[in-house]
Amino acid sequence: MRWYDGAFVFHSEPSQDAKTQQLKTLEELIKKLGGQVREKMDLGRRPLGYGIKKQREGTLATVEFELDPAQMQELRKALQLFEGLLTFMITVKSVKREKKPKTKPAPAAVKAPPSQHRSAGAGTHPHPPVTTH
């Protein structure tokens, strides 16, 4: 089982009772496929950034749920036929894993750069002078 976050945009026209019924139907669909809803939130009526099915406004809702990954294809098919749903996006919720304590590497000994004084003599310079012809 994996945890998912779903964002759903419903048609903006329904009344409050119809919105509640749509969320309840969505929750029942997830449970029918063997999933479990952890949290659902109605974000209300919002303007859309672009038109979806000739609509400029929609009712947004988010649902956090757990579902077997094998059932995701069935859920997507059912959502495409869902009455009043303009669009949806489902993402896999990231799983926080226990972090192993990191040990700090020992600081490397800092090596002083070789002395590059010109007064030390011609043969002591690390790089010979460049000559051009």
C-alpha cells in the first residue's frame, strides 16, 4: 500500500450539498478499491489559471489516501468517468525513511602552498618560465 495526495477540481455550479456528496462518492470509490482515506479537505470555489472544459472557475478539494499501486489504474479510469469532475492530479506521497546518523569525516590536513618567491633563485620556481618564439 502507498500513500497518495490527490487534487481534484469539480464543476463550480453545485450547491454545498452536492459538493459534500461528490467528496463522499470519491471517498467511497477509494474504499471500494481497497483504499483508506486519511484526510480530505474542501478548498472551496476558486478561479482557474486556464479554462478546463469551458469553465473558468472550479471547486477544489484535496484528498490524502492509501491505495494498493495495482489499483491506481482502476481509480484513474473511474475518475475519468466521474460526474462533475473537471480534472484531477494524483501524486505519490513521499515516504520519510529513518536517516542513519552521518559521521563527520576527519578534517584533512591543510598543506601550505610551496613558496613562490622570485628572490629564492631561478631554479627553485615550481614552473619554468614560458617562452614564445
